[in-house]
Amino acid sequence: MKKFIDDAKITQYLSNAHTPDDNELEEILSHARELKGISFEEAERLLLVESKERIDKLADTANFIKESIYGKRLVLFAPMYVSNMCNNECLYCAFRMSNNLITRNTLTLDQIRMETEALINQGHKRVLLVSGEGLGKSALDYTIDAIGTIYSVKKPKGNIRRINVNIAAMEVEHYKKLKEAKIGTYQLFQETYHEETYRKMHKSGPKANYEYHLGAMDRAMEGGIDDVGVGILFGLTDYKYEIMALLQHIRHLEEKFGVGPHTISVPRLEPATGSDIASNPPYPVTDSDFRKIIAILRITVPYTGIILSTRENAETRREALHLGVSQISAGSKSDPGGYTKKDHTDAQFSLGDHRSLHEVIEDIVDFDHIPSFCTGCYRLGRVGKDFMDLAKPGAIKAHCYPNAIFTFTEYLEDFADDRLKKKGYDLIERTINESITQIKLAEGVRKNIQEIKNGKRDIYY
């Protein structure tokens, strides 16, 4: 595979570049507000912005872009860890092979069914299936069986309608099988794009192969996966280097496949059992830097989903609502069986937000955002390049707002207490009045809301 991360170019730029002056900054942000993205060279200039006042300008621009394209809505999901078995030595991870401070466990299909029921009973509709990398040749078959099990669970108050998957890098023929299992997004984090750091952090195991891991998205897309999700584990090396390398990765995918990643995840290192590095990041990312990272990504790749996990605390996640984040996990557990047990000593990392799904949803509503469990695009084939073709002219908003409202109405009817129900329906009415300007569309939305109140479920445009 052609090497597409230009380490020398990134290093030279970071050594010689200077902070943009006020005129250059305003010119870049004005360009960004045209909602067509900015060049990666312009993004590199924004990385050098440091003052709070200037980062606030980035944040305001990012919020304008996100709301212009997708509106005030936030997609919710939950991770489901099915195994913490691993044959890698990733120094920042509690699941690493040599760590004897956690108990190893791989869920049976019956246990996966119980976890699924627990998530459905909270109100979830979207799941990210996560597994350690220690199941060997049986890993793919096990994952496909797990996916089938999750999809098969039907409860009076719902079912899981979309499963995204975060599992080890594979060969093209394996991704074809994963595609046949009807996954949504295939997600895999590079962790760090800095090759020397990568090799230091991944001492042994299949994941230690930098080139093979980096090529996973190519093989996934060659195998027919429409949507892929990339990510960086911030704190392992200079975040400026990571963002520049990530943009090179995105450019490579766009040039080769005509579309970049569907999502970008932005986790920061958090304490993990048995890991000194996780508790003491080599390159800690401050809250101010983190704001800048999220804002720059939204400004640069405006149509790409940005995911924030429960690694971050509630205050940071509230702030992220206005930085361009479009998806968050809620009520999460990072250990196998986490939703049906009380002891969480076998988690992959420490969580920063321990609130329930209900509490997170009420908080989102208080900030005038519609919580969404929408899965309509995936089931109607609006994925990959087709999704981007709708997003870039702004047409996707006509689907996003109604579908978010429909899934939120389901939640209000099936799970909300009286206080949240009152807040939720007030917000829905304001959103229809202010944001759904087409009269026929607004009438159709109100009609379907009543259908849901009358018992109908899974309505989507």
C-alpha cells in the first residue's frame, strides 16, 4: 500500500510555521462559513491558534456549521463490550495481554441477549459492538453471531436498529462477511499516526504492525463497507501532528474511494487498570486544546460525524454540544456484561460521565437539542457517497430533523417521566415551528408524532 502519511512534511511544518494573524484567521473562518469545508492547509493554520479569544471564534464557527448542516440534534448510542480477551500489548489499555489485574471474559450469546435487553429497556436503539483482539480465527464468526443475536432481540418497547462494530483489522474477504451481517459503520482507531510512537505503544501482537493497522480502512472499503469510522487516542503524542496526519488519511480515502470517513472519534487518554501511561499521558491534551481539536475537525470536514464518548465528564460533553460534536454515547459501560452486572473492575478505561441515558437526554433537552436514535439513512441506503451527496447541498437536514423527532417521541412515550415528557414535547413543538419551514413537511411530522402516541413505532423518512 502506498504510504500516505508524510511524516517529514508534518514535522517540517510544525517546526517552521507561525501563528496566523487576525486577517488570515478571519479569512479562513469566513471561508468555513460557506459550508463547503476548508483546505487541509487552512486547517493546519488553525492548529496554531492558541488564545482563548481566538479558540472561541473557532468554536462559534464550528457551531454555526454543525447547526446549519444538521440542526440542533445529537445522536445517541451505547457501546456493548462482548470480550476483553486480547493478544496485544498496548501500553495504554487495561485489556492488554499481560495485565493480570482484570478478569477475562467473553460473553456467550445468551449473555449478549441479556445485555441487549438491558439496553433496549433503557431506551437505546443504536449499539457499538466492541471486542478485544484475543479471539483468534474464531473472532469474525463470533462477531457475526453476536450481531445476529443483538438484531434478533425484540422487546415491547423496541429493538436495536443499528449495530456499528469496533473490532480488529482484517482482510478484505472478512470485511465482505461483516458487510453481509448488516453492520452500520466499521470503526477502528489508529490510536496514533506517529509511527515511532505507535511502535513504542504497541509492543507485541497483531496490532503492533503499523502498516497493516493503517491500511484497515482501505481493506474495509474494498470489502464493500460503505461507512468507516476513524479515531485518534489523544495524549500519546503531539495533537497537532495527529490532526495533520488524520487529514492526510482522509485525503487518501477521498482520492481513492471518492468519500472519506463517516465518523471521527476523539477520545482522550483516561486512567486504565494496570496502565501507568493511561494515568500519565506523555502529551496531555488540555480542555482548551480539546475544544480547538473538535472545532477544527468540524470546520474542516463539515459533513463528517464527530463522536464524543463517556470518557469525558458531563461538563465537557455539554460544551461539546456547541463545538460540532454530532454523536455521543450515553449510560455507557466499558466492560463485558457491564449492563447486567454491578462490578465494573474489568473495564477498558475509566468513565468520566456516569449519568444514565435518561439524565443525559434531559440535559440535552435543557440545551435545546433534540436527542436522536435515528437509523433511517442506513436502512434506506443513504450511506457512503450517497449520504455525502445529500449532505453537501444541505438536503440531509430535511431527513435528520423529522427522524430525530420521531425517535425522540418514541423515547418520550416509552421511557420518559412526566417532567422530561413536558420538556421534550415543548422542545419538539419549538423545533417544528422554528426549523421545519416546509408546511407539508411540518404537517407530516405532526401527523406521525400522533401516530407514535397512538402506538405506532419505527417511522422514518
